[in-house]
Amino acid sequence: MNSKYKCSVCGEIHHDYPALTFAYPNSYYWLTEERKISFPVHIDSDFCTIEYPDRTDRFIRVLLKQKIAKSALYLEYGLWVSLSEESYEDYAANFNNENHETLYFGWLSNALPDYKFEKSIPMDVKTKSGNQRPEIYPHLDFDHPFVHDFYHGITKEEAEKRIHNMLSNSPK
């Protein structure tokens, strides 16, 4: 596989790797249809809130760029992180502010294929000017193979395997 592929969404040929995206945070996937109706849930392309009887979980859509070792390429992921109420409200209030740049603490809220996740990974969530999606960086001191791979890179073959697996498992 080279970095050229046909997009299943737009049908165009692209010359960069596709972003591997998750439509929802895991907490939303895990809700039964009955609970999606009984719990107040709001979800769109950038925000998700799930109101349980005892708490509200808040998520935002983010970008993670995975280094590909021995190259100038990155594998991009469209992921979700959970934020505290204060951080979520600040992000929402500044969502359309093109000059808003800040750092939040969040928790990775998607389980990436090829990794075992027994608990969530702490993340720095960095907003960017120009209304770009925030970018996330795992805490370097968190012991997990994903964190190691993030900072040391994955092989081009591994990146292409992940792309192939996600594209072949995505709904058509």
C-alpha cells in the first residue's frame, strides 16, 4: 500500500493517509438504545454529553497525530476526550473564538485497535487558533504501549495495517 487511497465517503483518490475517525466516544457506544432514550444525551460532530442519574459526562472531538518512524508522515486519528465540567464549558464558550488557545486536561475516550485499554490514558488537550480541532498528547509518564508508540513512532507497515483494518471494518 502506498499513501494513495480511494475515500469511501467522497469517492475521491487522496494521496495522504486517511484520518482514522471514531464517530462517538466509547461511553456513547456502550449505551443501550433504551438508555440513549432514557438518559438525556446530546451528540454532534464536536460535542457529546451524557446525563446519568448521578453525573454528567462531557466529551469533545479532538485530533491525535501518530508519528510514523523514519518518515515525515503522520497517521491522524479523530478521537474523543472527556473533560471536566469547567474545561468543557470553557471550550464550548470559546468554540467560535478563532484566537482561543489554551490547554486542558482530559481522558482518552476511545479504545484504539491494536491496544489493550484497561483504563483511560491521561491527555493534554491543546486548542489551536483558527478554530482547528484541539490536538491531544498523552502524558509521557503514563506506562502504556500506546504512549510509548506515540512518542517513539510506529512503522509505516503498522500504520498501513491500521488504515486497512479500519477502512475494511467501517460501515459502507
